[in-house]
Amino acid sequence: MLDITNKKLVFEYDTDQFDFVSMFSNVLNLKEASIDNLHENIDSSFLPKSEISVDNDQSQDIYSILYKIDKGYNLSESHINNRGKFLTKFDDFVTFLAKTVFKENLVYQNRPTLRVAFPGNKAVGDWHRDREYNHPLEEINIWVPITKANNTNTIWIESEFDKEDYAPMNIDFGELLIFDSGLKHGNVLNQESKTRISFDFRVIPASVYKEPDSSSSYSQGIEFKVGDYYSKTSL
Ligand SMILES: [Fe+2]
């Protein structure tokens, strides 16, 4: 089993096989424009009016466009088998990780969370660990930038549990970050003059996954179990 305790690991993947940039560019209607110039190529009504906070970081106006990337994000439908091009490619991506990095099946968040950090703003509101929001302790965090992510427009993570000495994870498109969910993380204000776009999701190695036995394992009405919040790879 992959030992991730107190760690942050970076891996590369094939961007021809997993061409997330073109999918994000298409849904954002960017045509020739570089995806990290989204802020200059979108109607200004979609730019945040003030600094986003923990209460509204998933309700930026841009997400009303971005989540159209796949029909599976339509919460009014049963989503498990309702997968378009992006989520199908995402399933393949998780299978790739299960095979090459974890070397075992993964229980995984079946619709990754999408993030945009515009210049002068953030993508998430506060320093946190996902377990503060009911997520199971066994989860491992995976973070995948669609744009170059460096300095103030990337994720910041503490060096060890509870140190709170946050530092930027400088990684490029074509790389992914896996980190221990016990490490606190968050953003600072993006001062790089480029938009950062990323997606993130959580996995549990199948060998340590436990079916939840209480009703406390809900987030926004979705239960943290396979067939609801999670799917499972089949190697
Ligand atoms: Fe988080």
C-alpha cells in the first residue's frame, strides 16, 4: 500500500491521453485563448465581486459555466451511471492512478470538485483539513492543476501535521499531487496575474475502506459511501 503519512507526492501523467485542458477550454469557450487567461476572456459578470470566503467558495459565478463540463454534475439526475466525456475520462484517470501509483483498487469521489482562482482572489476560503467537513479520516487528497500552478496561484500545504507553516506546491499541468488528508491546506490571494484552474478529489484505498454505519457521514445530502459520493475502480 502507498505510504502517504505526512507526505506530499507529485506524479506525472500523459496529457495526450488525459487531455483535460481541451475539455476545460471547450466548456469555457476559450477557442485560441490560453486557459490561464480566462479572466481576460470571460464576461466580467463572471468575475468575483469580492474576496471569496469559506461560506461561498463553491458558489462563484464561473462555476455555473464550468460544471457544464459534464452532464454527470446535474444533481437532479442519478449520477452514478450518467457520465459524459469528462467524467468518463476522469474514471480512466483514477484507474490509471490505482494501477500505477496505489497498486490496488480505489474508492474515489466520483465527481471531482472544480476550482478557479482568479487573479486577486482565491479558490478556497480558509486553511482546513477536509475531515473538518465530515470527510472520512481514511481519505487521501488528490489535486490536479489544469494550468501551471505556482507561488500564489497554487495550493499551499503545511510541511507536517499541525505546523501551519504553509508553502506553495509548484506544479505544472501534466503533474498531479497526492497528499495526506491530515495536512492542513488552503490558498493565499492569487497575485500571479494568471488564472489557476484545477480539480481535486479524494480516494480511499479499497483495503482500508469501511462502509459508513452512521448517518453522520453526509455532506450536502450525499453520503460518503460507494454508489453515492464514491465509486470504486475495478482493476
Ligand atoms: Fe481541502
